[in-house]
Amino acid sequence: MANLRPFWDYRAAPQAGRITLLRASEEYDPSGPWRDLALGELEVRGVGGNHYTMMRPFQVGEVAAVLGEVFGQDAEDDEDPHA
């Protein structure tokens, strides 16, 4: 039980910058609480499956592809065009 106390007591703080939320297509839309925490842009990206199956071998490729796009965008956004 002592291991769970920090989990129960944790309260997320608002975050500056862009947040990307991966939403499992078989689940409800969880973006509401995230919108309250996002001081910058909140991008919601859909992936197949549910909370548990989205990381299974038959779905994880889609998750990896979305993460590649997200991190690729971040890398492009951070590049100095004058370098």
C-alpha cells in the first residue's frame, strides 16, 4: 500500500508547450482533463485498439508510427533554419 500513496496523492500541474495525447479508438475521449492541463496546444491522435491492446504486437506498429510522426515534427520545429 505504501507504494500506491504517491500515486493517489499526485496532482498533475499545468504544462506549457505542446502535449500530444494518443487516444485508443475503442475508448472514450479522455482529452477533457488534458485540456485543463495544456497551457499550449493539445493534439489528440487516434490509434487502434483500447487502453490495453494498443501496446500489443498487432497494434503497437501504429503507435510507433504516430510517435515517429510526433517526434519528427518536434525535431523539425526545433531546427534552426539559419544553421
